[in-house]
Amino acid sequence: MAEDIFDFWARIPDDARVHPADAEVFERQPGWPKGEERPGERSNHNFNLDCLPIGFFGPLRTARVVLLFLSPGYDDFDTAHAQSVAGRTYYREQRGGLRSLPSQSDHEGAHRWWTRVARQFSPDPVALADQIAILNIGAYHSRKFHDWHMLTALQSSRVALDHAQQVLFPQAEAGERVVVCLRSARLWGLSRGKDGKGRQFGKSLFVPSCTPGGMMHHCNVRLATIAAVRDAVGLDASAPRSV
């Protein structure tokens, strides 16, 4: 039986830069921020370990809609956030799986990013903050993601994939919630189809064709995805939306 994702993230201390279950992997794969490499040690990854790790944002326990991405980005604010009581509290609450997606006062950069993505479904994305969650494969911040080789080794990534495969995908295929893969479909164990234009699995598991930033390309799967998300969060499918 796979480890429960919420139990897993409850085991990390508030000030820890690495989850205890991932610590040995990072000890074997040293990595340092650019310009701060240690003498005699080569950086083997690009994660910024001055930040606090997090596997998901938003109310993952209850969200009607879950968006799948790769890993959290990096903003200079993330480093300062990790050093503050308010920042550590914010991360602890997010890891509990019941907190809304970040507000502008919580984290301006994260708020700006997720509202841009969610504007594909509604012109008022802030109103969806307690109905949408975001799940990443990777839990560690980086400005640009280059560390594909780390994902299979990190327990935090395996827990995320297990939660998707064993919990979210069956629920979505049965129509109990909507799951939309907006990044790295193959890593999630999904396919956009032979033509690459997107696929739908069961009632509400969607894999639209999209940009690396999660913006959907124009195709039939996109239209079906938007309709399903709007229905799940209680919006009129015929009402205006941003594109």
C-alpha cells in the first residue's frame, strides 16, 4: 500500500529544506546554488535547497479540480519566505491539503502564476482558490527544471505519482472529480494520443495539448476540459471565460 501523501508531508519539520525521506538522495547528489559551488564538489542538480519543499498547493484533499504540473518554480521571495515564521506557517498549512491556493498576500509570485493558469477556465480565477489544487511530481524549487534524473530517486516524487495513479486517476475516470494534466504527461503515466492533440480518459481525466507553462492549445480536448472544469466548480459552461 502506497504511503498517504498527507501523512508523508506531515512528517517534515517546519524549517526543513529537504524532506527526511529524500535526505539520503541529496547527500549522494550534492548541489549548490549557482556561484556557490563547494570546492571539490560538482553540482549534480539545480534545485534550490534554500527554499522549503512542497508537493502540492491548494485543497488537494477536497478540490473538485486538480491540475498536474512538474515542480514549483523559483522566485527570490522563496528564499526569504523559508526564513520567516509566516513563511513556514504558510508551507505547513499548504501541506495539510485543506488550505486555498495562495493569495497575493501569501505569495505574490505563486498567486500571479496560478491565476494565469486558472484564467483559462474563468475570468475570475480568485473565486476558484478553494476548489482547485495543483499537484507536482517534484517538490523542490528551481528556476528552470533540468533534473529529470532525480525524480525516480526522490521518495517525495514517488509519493506524488502514487497519489495520482492510485487516488486521483480512478476518481477522475469515475467522474468524482476533474483531473487535468498540464505538464509532463509521460512522467505522469499519461498520453496525449498518437496525434499529440490530447486525450480524455473516462469521464473527467484530461490530457490536453499545452505549452510547458500549462496553457492549453486550441483543440477539442481543450474545449471538453474547460467545460468539465466549469461544471465541477459550479460555473455556467456558456458564460464568458478568458483564453
